[in-house]
Amino acid sequence: MSEALKVAEIFGEDVFNDTVMQERLPKKVYKDLKKIIEEGKELDLATADVIAHEMKEWAIEKGATHYTHWFQPLTGATAEKHDSFISAPLPNGKVLMSFSGKELIKGEPDASSFPSGGLRATFEARGYTAWDCTSPAFVRHDAAGATLCIPTAFCSYKGEALDQKTPLLRSMQAINEQSLRLLRLFGNTTAKKVTPSVGAEQEYFLVDAEKFEQRKDLIYAGRTLFGAMPPKGQEMDDHYFGTIRQRIAGFMKDVNIELWKVGVASKTQHNEVAPAQHELAPIYGEANVAVDHNHLVMQTLKRIACQHGMKCLLHEKPFAGVNGSGKHNNWSLTTDDGKNLLEPGKTPHENVQFLLVLTCILKAVDKHAALLRESAADVGNDHRLGANEAPPAIISIFLGDQLEDVIRQLVDTGEATHSLKGGRLETGVSTLPDLAKDATDRNRTSPFAFTGNKFEFRMVGSRDSISGSNVVLNTIVAEAFSEACDVLEKADDFDMAVHDLIKKYATEHQRIIFNGNGYADAWVEEAERRGLPNIKSMVEAVPALVTEDTVSMFEKFKVFTKAELESRVEIKYENYSKAINIEARTMIDMASKQIIPAVIKYTKSLADTVLAVKEAGVDASVQAGLLKETSDLLAATKSALDALSAVTDKAAAMDEGEEQARFYHFDVVPAMETLRTPVDKLEMIVDKEAWPMPSYGDLIFEV
């Protein structure tokens, strides 16, 4: 029997966390660093030298030979350059192991080699990584050995943000300042900091590595570009929360161990809706740490899958016809003295501070619905949003019966006098206790749902960084708080002013509230009547980044400059075009080199069979019918292939930017679907042994 796993003992063992710092750093240095972390002040070089030395000694004890500034460029992934601790050789042939405060605080990767959207010219190479001391350093163990990873921001030589972390940290400052303004108005003088708290649920697929390697589409695009549905999909609902198979359980165990060691509080694991689909969810943390941890989760899932002979698919829609993968971003605001600003209490109609916070969020989401939608836009999510498996592409807020009733009272009468109660749930079984039930149900079709003491933004794609969505949430709510405080700070009668403002916001922004079925066609029509935007694709969402309101807001709170926003627009269009170009050329390659040759061989076999059967004097109509159907589909495939090749070449020859991205979306993507249709039909006809790649059934049921 294997030795029992002692989670409490291994949790955080590879993290340079508060406990380690308290043990290893001189008291004054520890105190200074804590003050810097809590108050956001600058770290002086002398203090940094002491911290760097102790961090190096600790990391070496963990087996580390190298350190890296671990950052999040605008590539959608993390980046790192490894430097060893070795300094110049000594005269005796030995070497010193050193790590200075300067090396801890600042690194210098090549900024011109990462997406900058025109912020950096190709010949302008200098960029800087700067230590985010609010996110703990950690040691990662992998095939390269042990590496000290230092979470950092990444900026250009001129100070522009070239990454996901810098604007997130800026937005956290903005929401902190405006939340404290609001709290002071309600008499809270003890809170010194308000932090957005985030928990990101991560969905993913696992497939067998050998089968993965036989699919060029999975290798190059991360999703299947061809594939017929197997006889069984997810329609029996038997995979969701089902018993976890042993191979998967072994994988999950190792994932948990690796995550716990680096301080990621992996809490929940289960089978998701689709066969071969699973989910992992951590405990909540401060937004920037939660973003770092989610990147660690994705990297760990991929690495451990390989060790178990599998591949982890993080694409939002790896298989057509079955559930895609998302990432639910659970967001709330918490004070340093333990208060959650989104906690309604037992009588929310009497909780004036909560009602103001709530109606400010209604205003923020209604005003910036297109921007919030854009924050979840990526190439893969275009296949998922709006289908009956994910939230619609229309932004709305689910409040539940209790809060919707409170809002309705405020709008109709100007005051709320009662809150709906939860009551008891009678099980009807004498041996089971009756259960206290919540005052409201949940709504899985809502893109932005209130779930007790937090909002769950359900639109984020499974492989996306959650940083972008949290930057938007933090900033739009900071703006709403700021505008409320501007009114209330000038009020002669604060209580009446708060009452009036809550009613005003509830009345003006009630259109964003929707508790019904977001999958229904009727909601699309209703949303249009309400004037809510329905943005169906990434290329149609991107312009929301540079509207006048968006630029004004981000510049006011110093989260983005106009130039930084424009650069991101350019990067997003370019990334979209590149992704679709890769997918289209992968389809062309697969159809030309694998599928058409395999079908030609099959038709020859069929033709030989038809001749042989006829010569035997037997009816060959079935074989002849199959031959004609296959030949017709083959002709359709070749015609669609030629059309896709032509339109892809035309797209690739266009100048980069919005026009090219729109051409890829509106012309190349439909051509890809046209090619896929006959190929998927051929897969259902051609002998399985003759088909050149594993089927959907092989991939999702044989793992």
C-alpha cells in the first residue's frame, strides 16, 4: 500500500511564501517587504539584495540551478528565459553561486520579439521584466531540473505594457482606490485595502497521446478540423460527475500534488459534460495571484498529461458536436479586514451599501457590455459562445429571484421593504433531513451571474488568460464607484442621496437583468428590443477596445493609454488572421496529403469489387451505389479544397489588420466549413481501416 499523502505538509513547499520569508529574512527586511506588498511602495536595492540572497539560498536547497523571470506577453502563454546562478569562475577553478537584488527586480528580454502592436519597432529590442512581489516566487521541478520562477510584469523601454499582468495590477489599484472612497462614505475607517478576489474554474479534454500524434489538426490547431460524430456523444449525460476512470484519476492525483507544492489551492475535480472532458477548480485568491496560478494550472495539466501518455486539449472547441470548454471567472471584492462587498446578508433590501455596490455593477456592465464581451473574445470562443453549451454572446446579468425582486421594488416604488426567503426543501424521505434552500436558483445560461456573494463571468475561453476579463471588470466597476462617490461626497443629505442613486441606477440599467433561459431564441429577440449588443465573433468584438468611452475610462484610471489599446487591437486582429490561416492551411494539407489519397484508394477498391461482383453474375447495385456516393463526395471535396486554397491565398496576401481579419472570418471560415462537410460524410462511408486518422470515437472514448 502506498504511503498516505499528507497534503498539509506538501502544500506550498516549493513557494517562497510568507512563512519562508519570515523564517529566512532579517526582521527589518521582512517588515519592509511586507509593507511594500501591502502598501505598494518601491523596493530599494539594498533590501532587494538581502531578499535575493535568501531566495537564492532557499531555491538552491530545493535543487534549483537556474532562475527565470516568468512573465505573460501578449502571446496567450507565459514566457521565460533561464539564467544559472553561476557567476564568473574563481582563480581556483570553482564558481560562486550568486543572485543580486538587481537581477531579482529587473530582467531584460528582447521586446521586439514579442507582440507589441506597433509599440516597438523591430530594431528597438529593449524591454524590461519587473518583479511582482505581491505574487510569490516558486521553484518548478521538471525535465530541466529545478528552476526558481519569479512572477514579473513586462514593459517596453518607454514604459508601455507589453503583457497581461501590468494592466491587471493597474486595474487592481484603480478598484482599490475607488472602493475605499465608497467605504469611507459608509463610515468604514478601518479597511486599508480592497482587493478583487478571483477563482478560475478550468475545463479541459484529455486524449491518448498516440492518437493525438496521428491528427495534424490537433497538433497544429489544437482542435479537430474534420471529424464525424460517433454513435454516442454526450446525450446520455452519463459522463458529467461520473466515476473518474483510473487512468484519469492517476493523472488528477499527480496534477494536484504538483499544484499543491507550488501553492495552488486545487480544490475540485470532476468529469465534465462531454466524454473525455474534465474540470479543475481552485480556491479563490487575489486577482493577480489567481491569474498566475491559472497559468500554472494550464501548464501543469499539459505537462502531467504527457507523463501519463496523454495530451491535454485546452482549446475552446476541440470537437464539433460535443460540449466545448470554458473558464468560469468568479469575481468578488474583499477588504483587508475580511469583508466581502458582494455579501448581501440575510436581508439585502436593508443592506444599503450592498445595494449601492450591486447597482453600480449593473451600471458598469450595462454601459460597457461590448467591452466585457470583447474581454472573452478569441478565435476558439467563436465556436462556443451562443451555442447551447455556453453563455450566449449577449451580455446580461442574472440576479436570481431574491435580488431581482428587491430591484423591482426599488424601480416600482422607490424603496425595498422585504426580501424573499429561501424556505425549506422537503426531500420526502423520512431518513433524510429537510434542507435549508437558497432564496434563489442558479442559471447556467447566464454569462454574468450573481451566485451568492460573487459574480461568475462564464464567457472566458478555456485556454485564455483570465487577466483581460478581470482588467475590464475591475476598471468598469472602479468607474461606476467613482461616479457614485462624486455624487455622494457632495450630498447634503447622504442617506437620501444614496437612496436616490440606488433607485436611479436600478431604473436606468434594469434592462441588463435577465433571469430566463439564455439559450432560447426568444431571448435574442428580447435582447434586441432592449438594445443590448449581440456581438457574435471576435473580429466584431475587437473595436470595443478603442471606443471613445473605453479609451476615456482606461486613461482616467491609468490602466491603459490610447496607444496601448490601439496596439492590442492590432495584435488581436493579427492573431485572429494567423490562427485561421494555420487552420485553413492545415485543412488543405490534411485533405491533399491524407484524406483524398485515402478515398481514392478506397474508390479503387470499391470499383474492383463492383467489377468482380458483376463478373460473378451477382447484383452489384449496393457496391455501385457506394462507389457513386463516394466519388460524388470526393469530387465535392476536391472542389471545396480548391476553393479554400484560393481564398486562403487571397487572405494571406492582404495587408494585416481589421480588413484581413474580417476577410478570414467572413470568407475563409465558411470555405473551411464547406470543405469539412463532404469529408465528414466520407468518414462515415470509407472503411475505418482505410481512414487516415483516428475518429472522434477513438479520441474521446479510448482514453
